[in-house]
Amino acid sequence: MGSHGFSDTGTTWIGYRRGTGRYRRIQLTMFLAGVATFAQLYAPQAVLPQLVEAFDISIAESSLAVSAGTLGVAVSVLPWSIVADRIGRKRVIAIAVIAATILGFLVTLMPTFELLVAVRVLEGLALGGVPAVAVAYLNEEVHRLDAAAAVGTFIAGNTIGGLSGRLIAGPLGELTGTWQSGFLAVSGLSVFAALMFVLLTPSPQGFLPAGRDAGLGRAISSAFGNAFRHMRDPVLIGLYIQPMLLMGGFVAIYNYLGYHLTEAPFGLPVWLASMVFLAYLAGSISSPLAGRLAGMRGRKGVKLGCDLLACLGLVWMLVPNLGVVVFGLIVFTAAFFGSHSVASGWAGSYPRQGRAQSTALYNLWYYAGSSVFGFLGGLFFQWAGWNGLVFMVLGLILLAMLVGAIFLPPSKPKVRFR
């Protein structure tokens, strides 16, 4: 292999290899993009009890502050993939993060819960640009042998971002007595991450955008043609079902875990209950590890193994002991992010054409599941308590495993390029 990501002849782009300076820069900047995105997306989870008090709403209604953002992401990922094909992946990510950060500041000014939810939808629409193209970007810029590990690092950034948003918003909101202060601090963190992304990301080499002069109708037709073709591929269908079920269950657990820990028999204060979000650190370790294992041993086995671990973690969380619940949460979180890392990288690398659309579809179902099951989890929690919620999520994971066992190929798929 030649230097700087080109072949030995110097004419064919094959991607940056692990260990090179620009590979490390891409890892760092995509990590920062994940932090900026997910810190803002999931910050409301840590202040849901405060939102209930501030706006006089129910527990299930409070989850709409989270679901509104994830719904915005879900409906925007495919349009963002079309924009990315025209103006480039790096530019889309920069625009998305900056726009979402501005909207994050505006959330704190909303006088009613209905207006807050509306702005959160807009924030989600902006944030959709990052997950819509990030995995496609990494598969284009990084050598195929190192792409799975690079995607794992991006997912690790997602976990750190989600953790940061929760740990900042929850304790700071309780300390100051206002949920707005936590949101403002998270937006400040996102400003820093967005600036570092813009300044440090190498110029893209593996994809040539069509340009603004290209016919918009042709771009839309091509994108939706790719999307419809992907939705007829049994392997990709199996991959898209995974995030809908797994992410839906994951968000449901984290949405209502704070309520569970502040009630009997635990009775924790809100700031201390927020500390359990440190379990997210397990995902920052398991994501790149699962990516590397998938590259060496095949994606299907690693993914299903992670799903099985997630089920075990959920079972432990049924025990009415704080230490056991936290241990189960760590196992559940690490397993979820390992599975997500493998599946998302697989969806981005599998198609011959339309990788951006495949990534967008994966994320569409990922965030649709988050929105739907994140809200339904609240109904289960209100109806059957914590145990009812856990059994709902356990059912979702078992269904995802069944679909994966049937639809996903047993061997490592051949890496293909456009």
C-alpha cells in the first residue's frame, strides 16, 4: 500500500490505514461529531423528572422531550443523505452540528412544553445529518480492513456524547434548580466539538460529490431508487430491523431508569441517580472492540453474542439491589453498543451502491424505534412498573436476535465498493 491512502501506483484511493496520522485525525473528529450530536440528543433524559414538575405533565409525556428529537433524526436522515451526495459528507456533518447547536440554545427559551417539543423536533431534524452520512463517510475514507474499527470509534463518541449530555444536564439542573442550565452547558460543549470537527477533519478523498449544479430531480430519484432497492434486499432488511428493536429498548430503559432509582426501594436523589449514566462508558469500550472482533471473526456471531449479553444484563436489572442493577446496566449498555457498532458498520459497507442511503435507512429505523418504543416504554412503566418495562425490552431483543439469525448471512460478507 502507498502512503496517504492511495495504492502503490498512487492513482487508486483505497483509504487511510490504521496507525497513520490522518486515520487518527478522522477517528478524533468523528468521535467529536458523535459527542456533539448525542450530547444534545439525549440531554433531556437526565432532567425528565424536572420537566414533569416544571410543565405539570405525566411521566410518559415527559419522554416526548427525547422522542421528539429522535423522531426528527429519523425523518431527516434520508433527505440529508441526498444533500450529502450533492455537497459532500464533511460539509453536511458540519452544517448539521452547527444548526443543531443553535437550536439547542433556543430550547431553553421555550415557555411551554408543546413549544419545547416542537423545537426539539427541529433540533433532531438538524442532528440527522451526522448519523445519516457518518458511517458512509468512514467506509469511503478508511481502508476496508480498518473500517469496522473506525466505525466503532465513532460509536464510542456517540456513547461519550450521550453520557456527557446526561451527566452535565442532570446534576447541573438539580444544583441550579432549573433544567435550562443543564441544556445550556451541553450546548456549550457541542460548540467546542463542532469547531474542532470543522478545523481538524481531513479533506475527503474517497467520494466525489455531484455538486450543486447536478440535477436535483436526478439526485432525489437516485437516492430513493437506492433506498427502495435496499428495502428489497433480505440482508439489509434484517439489518434495518435490528436498530428499530434494539435502540427502542435501550432508550426505554434509560428514559425510565431515573424514575426507578428515585423510587422505593432505592430512593436516590436525582443527581445521584444521574450517575448511573456512567454506564455509558462501557459502550465507549465495547464499540471499537466489537468492531475489531467483527473484522476478525465475522459480524453475525459477534452481533448475536452481544445481543445475548444484553438479555443477561436485563435479567440482572430485575434484582432489587442497587449494585446488581448497576452491574446489569453496564453489561446491557456494553452489549447494546457492541451490537449497534457491528450492525451499523455492516449496513454501511454491504451495498454495492447507495451506501449513504443504506446508512440513512439504518438510522431511520434506529431513531424511529427510539421514538416509538421510548414512549411505549413509559406506558409499560406506568402500567406494570419497572419489571413490566424490562420484560418489554427483553422481548424486543429476543425478536431482534430471531430476525438476525434468519436474515443475516453466517459468514463475513465480502467488502464491496461503489
